[in-house]
Amino acid sequence: MHGQRKDNDRIKAFKTAFITNALDLSSGEAQAFWPIYNEYNKTIHKVKNQKTRQLMQQARAKGGIDNISNNEAKILLDEFINIDVKVLEAKKILNTKLTGVIPPKKILKLFRAEQDFNKELLKRFRQKRNEARNKKN
């Protein structure tokens, strides 16, 4: 558990540096931006990760997706779509709160930076996994 927290802290620091660099935030912009963005990030994590995990646990508790009824599958699908709606609502709120804090171009850059960050994180994860495999062989 401690190792996972350390990894999460490293990822968070990397994301902060990545976004700061991508947006080229001034110190004043950064001071206003980060509390808003961190609040948004907590909301997204709670909605997306925790709720998704709960839904998948529900399916696993019934023996997996192949063992749930079509009615139960429909309920799960509706819940997954509801997660996407909540994420969209959080993005709208973020956009509203950031308007006036940073220019609209930087808000667009933020959404692009988040995508780029996720790609970079996945790339690093794959590299690390491949290095670990190569050490075993």
C-alpha cells in the first residue's frame, strides 16, 4: 500500500509538471489554476475510478459479465453512461471556473495536455513492463 501511494505521488508530481509546462502558466495563473484543477481532479477520480470499480465488482460478484442477466447488464450500462455524464458535467464546471483565471486557449491546451499526459504515462508504463520482462529473460 505504501508503494502504491509513493507511485501515485510520483504520478501526481509528473502530471503537475507536465501540465504546468504545457500551459506555460505564470506564477499568478498557477496560483489560481491549481486549486480549481485539483478539485476537478478529485471529482473525476471519485466519479470515474471509484464508481467504475464498484460497478465491475457488482458484475464479478455475480460471476462475471457472462453470468449477469440482460436486465442487470442494462442497469450497469446505464450506470456507465451516467459516469460519462458526470465527467462531462465536471468538465463544464472546470471550464466555467477557469474562465477568467486562464485564457480560453490555455483551457484548450489543458484538455490536450491531459490526453498527452495519459499517452505518455501509458508509454512509460509499457516501457517499464518491457524492461522488467527483459530482465527476467
